[in-house]
Amino acid sequence: MLILMKLFLRFMFSQLLLFFSCITLSFSQQIILTTGHSLLSLDPGQGSCAVQEIKLSCDPLFLSAALFKDTLYYIGTGNHIYVSALTDPSFCKTLNISTVSNALTVDKEGNLFLFEDNSGDLIKFNPHDGTQKDLGHVNYTSAGDLVFYKDKLYLAAYDFKLVEIDLVHPELSTVYMSTQRHSFLGLINIPVGCNENRVFGVEPDSSNLTLSHLVEIDMEKKEVGQTLCSIPYSILDAASITENGTYKVNISAVVIDPDCTPSSQHNSMLVTATTASSDSIYYSLDGGLKNINGFFKEVGKGYHQISAEAAGCVIDSIIVINDVVSPMLQAISLGPNCFNRTNGSIQLSTINNSLFSTSINSSPFTYNYYYAGIAAGNYHVSVKDAVGCMWDTTVTVPAPVVYKPLVAVSKTNPLCWRSSPGKIKLDITGGEGPYSFDVNGINYPSGHEVSGLFPTEYLVQIFNRNSCLVDSLNVLLQQAGSGNCDSAYVPTAFTPNNDGKNDLLRPLVGGFPSSIQFNVYNRLGQLVFSTHQINDGWNGLYKGQPQPTGSYVWTLQYSVNNIPRMFKGATLLIR
């Protein structure tokens, strides 16, 4: 279909017969031409249109083509895009994309751009990772090809137009110029210097189906110029190695590997450059010997001239390797105020903080010089300058120092659970007051008397003003006397209405029972409440529902000093 489309264009437009003198170019440049069933190579350096056929082992159908250095992309059988290499004709690969397109080009990064004939959309495809993006619709119909010129993309469109494509908003693309009734099937760039390209269009001859012309398009004056040469083939498309730019050499990166020793002469550097030319790039340092890898070693401090050359184009640049500045790192650390806390800190400083980034324990380098919220311990600290020189040290965040206070303990051994319970009181003095202490998980201020305690051994923890644990001790409470508190009382009525008064039915036991069982039954004999807890009681609910007013029977069993006791009675529930 693409062949028929481009052949149709050969008859559709009236063609001005061109008999201008040929243009002579200052650069020799390979141009690839497609005829449908053959692939041709053309070098127009001296205005000659002699061509040679290129044999590839890839797909034999050649429609639209694009060239990135020595890599050839072309649309072939089944509308697939095929990849081959001019330096290795045996290489063949099929990209995971198919297209109905007669316009194909490539940018400086090697991304393909396609104009979809059916949808009118501009497609960007990365052949390296296979990602594809529909950039949007172009409101013009393709008549031939795409080409980049000065980093802008142009489309040969119907009605003798050259359209400038808006890559961000393709729907806003506009007519750049009229091609003055010239119909171009292919568009190419041809270099005429290190910093200049000329754009040419491939135009079918109106009267001879086996003849095509290479015609200059003056992009600055926006007019069609002279014919470069005529080619005795029916050409469908063209591609050039500078389709995406000029032969100009650009130094893209200089990576310095410093020795990191003051006044060192043993630094190294790697220079990287790019060019649209297929020629090798030659590098030199300070006018010395050239190499093709851009790597230089034993480079001293100071200013240096680097050069990159390709296809007769040279670019120079001056770089400087500065002497290493020692950071003179200093660190001040503050430990946390408690053993179990992480409120310590490290404050770093250098001779000039703006020159160095910092890292602790292999964290990402930042320009943060204050690290808070850290625990006691040893920390690996690194500082790094702008060229990657690094200095390491270890900083110790000290553990907190414990200052034990003076503690005066007074206690009262319990006699009876309710009438005469046990008590503990601590008076704490020292340099980190005010102090407090914990009994049974409840914190009390120094001097407070804790009451209601059973006979047992209590762990008492002491805290300073920062709530840090500074000491602990055990206080043993023993039952006083014979423990003759063997009495029990169960109310004869209760009112579970949540008013805070008599809301629970519970027994009151005078001694220190080692076990207890309290059960409550309704008039049907159903067990509505049961507990083993000495201070627990019934709230008047059964299975979550309030029970009615009435008399409820209870039983109480407990043991004091290994002597079992049992009581039975009834209580009135009042609502």
C-alpha cells in the first residue's frame, strides 16, 4: 500500500522541469535511498548522483527509512519496522511495532518518529527499550517524509506544504513554508560544514517514472532552491546519517577521577563526545597524542584543554582540576538522656560546609550537618566533596550516666484488706529531682504514700525529672498479726442505674482471701453472674440485657489462711 501511495504521488502533481547546475558540497556524506525492492547508497559530495546497491540479509521490501549513525531502520513487509547495520549487512532484527506510515525519521537520541497515515497521529518509539508514545494528532496529511532541522521536526504534507510539528502539542502544528508545487517523497539533511546543514527533498520526475531529483530546500529563506543531482531510479524515500543534526562534535561529559591527595599529579579523566558522523571521534589533552577512548591519566591540578574531532570538525573546551581541600572535619556528640531513648545528636562541621556533603552509616549524602534522634553507640561518618573525594571517621555518641538518688522507704504491713491495707512511701532526694516512683505500673511523686496493698513483694522503679529510670528496689509487705479479719458482707439491695451509687452487687471480704467464687442466680435458677475476682461485681445485666426488678440468690466461697468459708443469701435488684 505504501509503494502504491508513493508511486501515486509521482503522477498526482505537475512537476517543474529542473535544469539547474549541480551543487558541490564540502562534506562527503552517505545517503540511503529506497525504491521499494532495492536499497541504494548515494554520495553527493561532488554533485554526482552515482549510486550503489546495498545488499542486506534482512527483509527485501524497502519503503520509508531512517538512519542513526550506522543503524538503518526501515518499514518493510507487513508494515513492520526492520533494523540492520550498514557495517554488518548480516544483522537483522524486527522491532515490536507495526505501522501504516510513509514518514519515518530519528532524533539525536535514537528515538524513532512515525506519522500514522490512518489516524494522522505522531508516534514516538524508543527502539532500545521498546516504549511507544502517541504524541497526538497532526491536522495535516503526510505526503512524504519527516526530518529534523535545528532540533525542530518537519513534515512533507499534501498541497505542497512543509509543516513544522509541535512536539508538545502536535494539534498546534503549523505550515512552515510552501514547497512551491514541488512534491517531496523524502526529506534529508546534508552537512555543508561543522555547524551547518542543508535540507534536500527527493522529488519524482513528472514525465519519467524512472527518474528522481534531489532538490535543495532553503529553510532560512523558506524557498525551494536548486537541484543537487538527478537519480535514474524511482525513489520512494531517503535517509541520511545527519537526519537528526549536523556533523558538529559536542563534548557531552567530562568525568574526573581525582586522586584526592593535595597537590597530586595522578588524577585521571574520561571525556565523552557525540557527533552525527559515523566517523570515529578522536580525543586529545593539552595538544598531546590523540586517542579514541577519551581516557587520560596522570593529569595534574590546574587548567587543561581537551579536544574532540570527527569528520574534520573539532571542538575545544577548557576544564579545571582543582586541588583537593581537606575538610578538617569536627564532630560534637550528645548522648541520649536515658538508656532506652534515641534523643542523642551529632553536630558536624568542616572548614567550609558548602563544599562537602555528609553521610552517617552509609545513608545518602546530603548537606545536613546536624543529626538528631539517634541512640548511644558508634557511628560511621563520611564527608564528600563535589568531585567525589571522601573522608571517613567514627563518632561515638555516649551512653547516659546514671546518678542514683538517696531513697528513704517507709512501709506499713497490711492487717486486713479493707480496714487496714498495706502501704508504701518513698522519699527520694538527689541532683536530678523532682523524682517519682512506680508501684504496680502506676507512677507517684516522691513523698506519696501508696495504700490498698496486699501482702507480697513489690518492684518499685525510681525515675528522675526526665522520666529516666535511675534505680529500682524491692519492698516486701507481710501480713501483720494473725490476719483475723475473717468477715464478709454482701448488700441486701442494689440499684444498677449507672448513677455511681450502689451500681454493683459485690462481696466485701475483710481478710486477704487466697481464692474467691461469687455467683448470682435469678428466680429460675439460671446463673446470671460469676467471678473469681475479689473486687468484681454484677452490674444487673445478663447476656447484655438489663434484668428485671426482683430477688436474686447469691453464693460466696473464699479461703483465708487456707481456711475455706461459704455464705449464701439473697439481694433485691431495684430499678
